[in-house]
Amino acid sequence: DQLMAGPSTIFDEGEGALVASNVSEEMVWYGPYATLAPGLYNATFLLRAQGARPTDELQLQITAGSGAEYLGTYTVHGYQLGSGWTPVTLTFYANSFLEGVEFRGYAINWSGTVELRSVDVLQVAPALPNPRDTYVMPWQLGRAQSAELTPYDAIEVSNASNVIAWYGPYITLQPGYYNVTFLISSSSSSPSNRAVLQVTSDYGKNYLATLGITGPYVGAGRWVEVSVPVYVGSAQEGVEFRCAVQDWNGSLYLSRILVTWEGWTPSNVSEVYPATQMWTTDESSYSEGMIVATNASGIIWYGPYATLYPGSYNVTFWIDGNMSPSSEVLLQVTSNYGNVVLAQRAVYGAEVHGWTPVTLQMDVNSTQQGVEFRGWGIGLEGTVELGKV
């Protein structure tokens, strides 16, 4: 009874519920224009439906500023509700004091009756340390047709190829250096599973940062945090956190995205890319966390399509193997998907004795996208192994 009823909605005093039947393209309830302090919240809608069709759609909306700001939307379908009361919990984050907060229900198309008994709002964690930090929840993101939202807490994309699995939520990033951390999981560690995490602005027109992932890197049945460093020189609007799937057998899941502001400029940045984050070719394979190639000719590993910002870098390849002394492996750092060579060096079998660090030094004068740490076999006799970069 603290919420406002839509034009076709009544308040059932006996049930203590808002009730609407056979409504389409209409706000069913809205309000109560609350004020929330910064923090992480669960909003639980207690819903019930009679006579709904599986394809019926009711959009739950959380807004602030009397509808001016959307904190997220989630669409409930008829097959998710029954004749008993069903809790639907949405997690959202407020990074500043919010006024005029509403917990809305908008009927896209609903047959039969839908009822709301309550909306319980619980703060589950305090605000993040910096006001520029934020959480992005799966239900706040757009999804490909092949992707689903598993009971309100993860995006699942299965057996997908050449698709943007998730995207959004079109926020603004102020200047500075950020870590964007994707919490992801997979049901399969297939070597052929490949995808690229992307941070874009201006609704996908500008790439701020990218980073590749593979099936062996993510693994199966565990959650992995993948951090993508992002530097923003000027305010960027329409920012999306996307996943471009090349091929993924089985299911790939996203649980949440954490965006943290690390300071004004990227300095003394150190990243470690395990071999499993590189991509193999017909000449190589993954083995016990490494990439291994024997008597290979041509490219034997590449990726992970990282982003490098201006600065001076040491790029160290950790190499092992059992090669003939004259065998050559050409190590390269490239950008723009191999079209620009930033640094390269040949390493010979005679130089490799156990795990051997081979370092390339380079200066980067402008932001480089699609950066790869490549290895080429040239007259390779024997076996070479890559541990990490």
C-alpha cells in the first residue's frame, strides 16, 4: 500500500496486494519515491500470477530521480510465476545518495492476473571506497538472443558463435585509470572456447580496452576474476562492458562486473598473462597450463588481444623446451590484430635451459588495441613450451 497503482490496477485489502489483469504496455505499479544511501542492495519483489501464459512479460524496473535514472530492468515471464507467492530478487548498486527511488512493474504484455504483495529492500554491503567505483549486475545488461538470465544472478550463453553475449549498461566513466573485473565461469574448458571481453564507449563506437579469454583459462565449474585495465583520458559516455564470443561450447556465465577507480594515470602497471590465456593453432596445444609445440612451422600461439597505453614496457616470455641448438622461435608483440609489430626478437634452442625469461623492451607512444604476444616456429626441431607472459 506504499506503492502507487497503475490505471488498470486495484488494491486488494484482503490479500494486501496490488492486482492487475490482462494489461499490455502499461505501468502496473510505481513508487514509493524513497531515499537510499550509497551501497549494495537486494530488492525482492513478492509476486503471484493466475492464468498467465509462458510468453507473458512483466518488466521490473528500479529507477531514481522519479524515473529519470534507470538503475536496471529485468523482465519476468509468465513461466517463472505460479499460483503461489514467488520472490524475485534483484541486486543493484547505488554509488551516491539516491532520491525518488521507485520499484516499478511495467506490463509489456500480460494475460491473466499478476499480483504484487511487497517489495523488500535490504542493504547487503556498504558503498565502495571511491564514488567512481560501481557494480554492474547481470540483469542490468542487454543480452543476445542466445543468452539467458539464470534465476536473477547470472547471464548464461551456451554453444554460441560470433555473437555479442552481453552488453551495456551505458554508464559514464570520468577521467582516470580503472580496473574492470568480470566474474565469469564456464561449464567447459574446451581448447576451442574463445571470447574477448571489451570495454567500449559511445555505444560501441570506441574501444577503450579488450582482453581475450579461452576455455582452458576460465576452466570448468569455478568462478574466475578477469581484470581488464582501462585508462580514460576524458569523460566517456555510453560505456559498455561486453563479451564478444568467437566460439564457446557449453555455457559461459557472468556473475557481476566490478569497476574500481585506481587513480589518475596508469603507472608501474604489471600484468601476468598465463599461457592458457593465449590462443593455440594447429601447430600447438594446451598441456598442464602451458602451450606446447613440437617440430612446428609458423605461428604457434597468439593473443590475448590486450590494450596497452602509452609508456615504456618490458614484455617477458617464459620459455622452456627441448630444442636443437639452432632451432628458432620468433617472439613478437603486435597490435591491431597482427598488423603492427611493436617489438620482436628471435630466441634459439641454445639459449633455453629450463624456464628461461626472454624480455623485449619497447616504447608505446599511443594507445594500442588488439595487442598480441606471439610465438612463431622457424626451423623448430624439438619441443618449445610457453608458461606465461
